[in-house]
Amino acid sequence: MFDRVNYISELENNLLSISQICDRMYTTHFTDKECLILKPGFVIPEEWIIMRAPRVNDLYVLDMSVATTTTGSLFCV
């Protein structure tokens, strides 16, 4: 399924690149308990999205100085 999984013995776990997952057309969703990898084609409804972080090379950058929201209001806690 994924061919570029990084193994770091000191971590005792494999690292998976979110960019690599997205390159294969999967969608990811993070909660406070888990990360879900969803089948290709899953679309999040626009009305559920409150912020966007554009991908720059292989990183997703949330620049709060220029962040936009779908509601037009922005605040940090």
C-alpha cells in the first residue's frame, strides 16, 4: 500500500508521510484519539471545513498571519 515508510529504531515505530498518503488519493482525518485513512474519493462537505492549510512541497502549512476561514472570522486560543 505504501512504499516509502520510514523506520527509525529509536522510535520503535514506523513513520508514515501524510503527503505520501495524499499523493495516493487517500484522505486523512485526525481526532484526539486516532488518525483515519479514508478511501480515495471521500469528499469532506464544504460546510464542515473551517480552515485550510495549503500544501507547500511535502508540508501542510497553516500560516496564521494569512489564514482564512470559510466564515470569515479568525481567532486563536
